[in-house]
Amino acid sequence: MTELKRKKQPVVYDSPERIPLTGGQIRAARKEIGITQRQLGQLTGRDQRYISALETGISPITQSIDYAITLILKHYRATNKIVAAETIKQNTHDD
């Protein structure tokens, strides 16, 4: 029997109908950036256990953590720099 492999779909961040991130997408984003769960926790103001719980589906993904991780990933893709979500928000509102 042939096993079908699902093609990974990129997350679209600028769509108003965007579905919140899943735990697997959070893990993929973190690995794309090249950081640990602990580092992502620091960038979002959370701890490593919480990031692990998000990635494994133990904790629900809130709108605020979804937004924070989305900001970090968008900024990384645009600038190739890893910046905390709070810093990105502050710089965006200072313009």
C-alpha cells in the first residue's frame, strides 16, 4: 500500500480568516527560526513548560500567544532577526 504524504501548507498570516496556529505549526515555526522551547518562551513571556504544552496539545492556544508567535515568525521571515513579540509590538506602535 502506498502511503500518501501530506504537503505542508505555509501559514498565511495576513488573512483576516486565518485559522489560529496548531501545536504542530508552533513547533515548525520554532524550528524554522532555530530556537528552543525555552527561547520561544522567553520571546513570548512564557516558560518552556507552557510552550511544550502548546506544541503537544495539552494547553489550548490562546489568541494572545498565537498573535505573539505569529509576530515573531513574520518578523523573522522579513528581517532574518529573532526579536521578542513585545519589542515588535512596541516598535510597530511607535511609528
